[in-house]
Amino acid sequence: MSRTLRVLAAMLTAIFAFAACSSGGTPAPSASRPTATGGPSASPSESSGASASPDASGSGAAPSLGGSVTVVGSWSGSEQESFLAMVEPWEEQTGTSVEYSGSRDLAAQLTAGIASGNLPDVAGLPGPGLMREWYDSGALKALDFVDFAKYESETPPGFAASGKASDDKLIGIFTKAAVKGLIFYNVAGYDGTEPESWDALNGLDPAPAEALWCIGFESGAASGWPGTDWIEDIVLRQSGPDVYDAWVGGEQKWTSPEIKQAFETLGDALDKAHGGSDFVVTTAFGAAANPMFTDPQGCKFHHQASFITDFFKNEGGAADGDFDFFVMPDINPEFAGAVTTAGDLFGMFNDTEQARSLIQYLLTAEAQQIWVERGGFISMNRNVPAEAYPDETSRRSAELLAAATAAKFDGSDLMPNAMNEAFFKAIMEFSQNQDNLDSILADLDTTQADAYSQ
Amino acid sequence: MPPILTAVLVVLAVPAVLVAYILLIEAIVTRLPRRVGPRIRPWLWLFPAFAFVGVFLIYPTIATMIRSVFDRRGEAFVGAENYVWFFGRNDTLTALRNNVIWVVALTAIVVGLGLVIAILVDRVRYESGAKAIIFLPMAISAVATGVIWRFMYELNPDVGTFNGVTAALGFDPQTWLVNEPRNTFMLILTGVWMQTGFAMVVLSAGLKGISTELLEAARVDGANELQVFRGITLPLLAPTIAVIATTIVIFALKTFDVVYVMTNGNFGSEVIANRMYKELFNNTQPGRASAIAVILFAAIVPVMLLNIKRFREQEAIR
């Protein structure tokens, strides 16, 4: 009997051990944060079928290549349908099929793909930081075949260059954009006059609302990111694109007067925020603007990117037409017209004829117009006509982007991950107690010195 | 391979391989000379277990130690640089300090509370019911606990239980997870909620093991309840308390999920394990993450050794 028992015990041990080993193969969890770009898209409006198929002959795609291109992107549902509709004319023209799959966590999937060598030809990229890392490690290929001068002339100034690697080669392209730094208001509480300057805006009388601002920075493990958008908008408007670039690139210290001033400017707004610092640090960004739609109104303004309107409707109980927006006003007139943006990047992992052709095609105004007309897409390409946009918010966002004198990519997304994470944390700590600003900035300098040298 | 085929393979092939291995070694052992066979048999039987422990426990431990003295990409040897980094940064030292607070406070509260509850429920009729309720949180995953307690601490008094109470008492709502150092204790409280049931059940079992004659004899000799507790119950319960305490200390050192879900280390509530996760997955710094893992390991080893020593002593008494 003891012999049978022993056999059984040995077998069980082995089975458990095997089970433990086989579960070890699951992909490691990766911290993800909601990127402001990938916010919920507006539902596609009824597309005007007649104008949906552009004249593809001008797109420059080589005829009949055959074969297929594998594409991984972050889009699913209606966005995925729109993407497939966008590439359909190209598929017809070249005889190449696009094999698309959507992934909720691009960073984890592509990191695993690089390790195993199982990569798509073309992929959406989670952000410029990882994009550069992957290029440096040799996984991502340079896009030398793209006519950079033409691409740059068609996109808002300064934007195309964000897709470049440290050796000045183009490695990522932008097609879809989001405009940040919009100031939303409830039409019942504000007449929509665009304040002339930031000081004028922040000095407005909050009445009939209780407070001037609705601010909420909580976002789970990514808490603080809405505040980083604030700082980026302020730095760009207050100290200009050169300081912005130096700061994002790790050459401008956090303790420098320019960055400190930006934090203090945010502090002025925080002082006028609904519910005080307690509300700011504990309220989820999606619910932050809810008091704007209560009666009596809790606050007058809310600062966020274009995607937030979906939250107004779902969390705040607002309806279309209850709210409107203007662009965050200039702080220093010298840098008037600067906006911060975000966008979805595309890169190439396998250098094939088909992949090159697809990248070329995605950059064209004809291709992007297809998605623009389906809704939920703001095009990077200035040649997409404003009439193509089906709704007011996206049309105005696109006009803003096209008219911008300096369009800068979301700075925290461009920073190394360790810097980005420390920035989030600093925002939370600053919002809770503004008196600690100096020590918070000094800590950020320590991280900066470390993170950029890795 | 389709998943169903993999499953079938695992269910059938793995036991088959093991049975084959056992049959094979038995066939070999019985054919060996009489003196050699019985000697090597235990080793052959133990081999699979040793192999698994080696591959899945010992090898990763050694690999982590080696990795911790290499740079980010694992190419250049950097000596103690990752450790110097750990002990030279404000945020990591905050994490270290908080882990010390966790170890001391969580262990003291859980063992103390567990002991008190175990003794009290021992004297009531509805003992099993009371124990079941206190034990229940053990069955809830740590992440779910974090989510639940986030609601408990919520600022809005209509949602947050704690602020519901403060509002009823006429105070302003509090941000429980924001102000330092209160937030760390609020996080530890969730740990108490999770672990007290476990401590109570084990201590209660230990309590039942103390013979009633001993207690009766003491009472007959005129000892009051406090004297009985201090003179008899506590010394006899000491080994059990030691086991519980070590378990809780290790839990406190490893604590991650609750902190990750509730504050993610903001406002000075960082802990070592959360820092390790961030270095590995957010900052892609496997060298530093490995160094943190080794430091954590080094902190746990003495506790383990103490536990083993105690276990040996107990065995020796028996």
C-alpha cells in the first residue's frame, strides 16, 4: 500500500510542477495607462457613400504587388472597421491583402514579438519612447523611402520630426491626431467668448459656478497624467517650443525657472479648483468634469484633450450641445498659436515591398479622408478638406491643428519611461501640497539625470 | 497546436512519462546488485522533485543574483551599481522605510488581534460562525481587496464608509490615502483585514491543543485568568505565534497588490515590491529590478532561517 501511495505522490508532485511550469509562459503583465490619444472615439456618423472612394491613382502606390501585409494596431470595433475601409482601395489597387489584428496592449505584444521574432510587418506603436528603443535594438526599420520633405509640408509644423530616431532617420509616421489643451465649458454657464490671454481666463469670475476649474488627476496606476498635459500646455505657451523641446529632451532642468514657473501657473489654477486639493487628487479624470453639469454648477471650465466629450456624456450626464470648447489661450504672446497634440504612430518591422507601399498609402490625404468621413478621426494631413469632417468638434480640432504655428507632441510620452512615471507622481504630490514644489522638482532632476543617461 | 490538443497531451502524456520513468528506474534498480540498488533508489525517486526545484526555484534565484550586477541591457558588468542606486535614492529609501513600518505594524496588529479573537471566540457558543466571518476576507484576492477598500476610503461620504462615519460625527471628509504617514497605516489596515482571519484560525487551533487539565490545575491552584494566560497559555502557544509571525512578516515584506491598486506608491506610500514591478515593467530596468529582488530575498532569508531553527527545536523536543 505504501508503495502505491509513493507512486501516486511522485506523480502528483510532477503534475503540479508541470502545471506551474506551463503557466509560466503567459505574457508578463505590463503597466498600461490610458493614452489621451486613444480615448474613446466618437461613434462613426453616417458616411456619405458617394465620396467615400477617392481617386487612388494619385496615391503613389505601386500597382499589383500581391501577397499580404500583417498589421497590428490598437483599434478594434468601429475603429477597426474604419481602418479596414481606409486600406480597402489600396488592397484593390495592389492586389495585396491587409491582415489586421487589434491588440489592447501594443507595448506588451510587440515586446514579446521582438523577443520571439514573431512580428507584424507594420504596427501601431505605443509611443515615441518605445519606438526609439525598438529602433535602437534593430527591430524597427527606418522609413527612408518616405519623402520626408513632402510629409513634413503636409503635417503641422514640428510634428513629423517627432517620428525620427536619434540618428535623424524617420522611423514612425503619424496619421491620426488628437488635439490637447482644449478648455471645455457648459454653455449654460459661459457665453463662449475666447479669453485673450491665460491671465484673463484664470482671472474670470467663476459665477454662476462655485469654482473656476474642474480638475481631477486620479487614474489608477497612471494617476497624474492629466496634470502632465497641463504642464506641457503651460510650458509651450509660456516659454515656447525651444524650451519645450529642451525640457522633453532632458536638457532643461526641472528646477529651471521656466519649468518651476509652469508648475506655479498650474498651482494658480489648482487654487481655484472645485473641491480643493482633496478633490483633485482623488477624483478620476473621467468624472472630474461632472460638477460642471450639475445644478448649481460646481465649476466653469475643464481642461482636457478632444476625447473627453465622451465622458461628459457617459459620466456627467451631458448631452451634445450642452458643452463647447475653445483652445487654451496664449500665455506669452511671443509664442501665440502653439498647441500640444498626440497621435497614433505607425512603424515598420519587416521591410517588404508591400509594407513600404502601405506606409506610403497611409500618409496620403486620400486615404485619411476615408476615415475622416467615417468619423472619430482627426487627420494629420493638412490636405484633407475641413468639409470632410462630419461633426463640429473634430472639424474645429482639425482646423486648429492645420493653423497651428507649433504643434508639439505630448511631452511626457516622449520622455523615457522612468521620467514619465516620476512626472506623474510629481503631479500628484504637487497637487496635494504645493509647498513641496522645490523638493519635488529636485527629485525630478535626480530622475532626469539618471533616466536620460540609460 | 490547438489548445485542446495541448490539454489532452498534458493530461495524458505527462503522467504517462512519469509512470514510464518510475517503471524504468524500478526495472533498473531491481537488476542492480543487492547492495547498490536500495542505496540509489531514493535518489532516483527524488530526482524529478529535485529537478523541478532546481529549474524553477534555484536556477531563477541564482540568475536573478547574477542579473543584478549587470546593466540595463544585461551586457556590461556594473558591480554594485544597482545596489548603490537603490540605497542612494529618496523614493527607494521611502519604500524601504515603509516596508519596515509594514513589517512591524502589520505583524503586531495581526498577531495581537488574532490572539485576542481566538481567545474570545473560544468562550462563546457561536464560535464557528464568528470565526467563519472573520476568516472570510482570506478568500478574497488581494487586488479585489484593494478595490473594495478604495471604496471604503472614498472621499464622497455617500460612497466611502469611512467618510460616511466622519460625516455622521460632524467632521469634514478625509482623504485617507493621500496624507502621509496616515496613508501607509490605512494600507496596512487592509492587510490586517486580509490576514487576521488566518492568524485567528491557526491560533485558535493551537489554543484547542492546550490540555484542559493543565488550565484547570492552575485555576484550582488559585491563578486568575490573566495569570493563566501569561503563565500557561502564552508559553504553550509561543511556537504557534512564532509561525504566524514569520508568515505575516514575509507577507508584509512581499506586499504589492494592495499598494499597486490603491495608491501605486504615490504620496510616500511606496513599498519595495511595487518599486521592483515599476523598474521591471515600466522603466525596463531588469538590472535594478533584480537588485531589488535580491534585497527583498536577503530580508526574508533571516526570517526563514529563524523559522527553520524553531521548527528543528520543536522536532527535537518531540
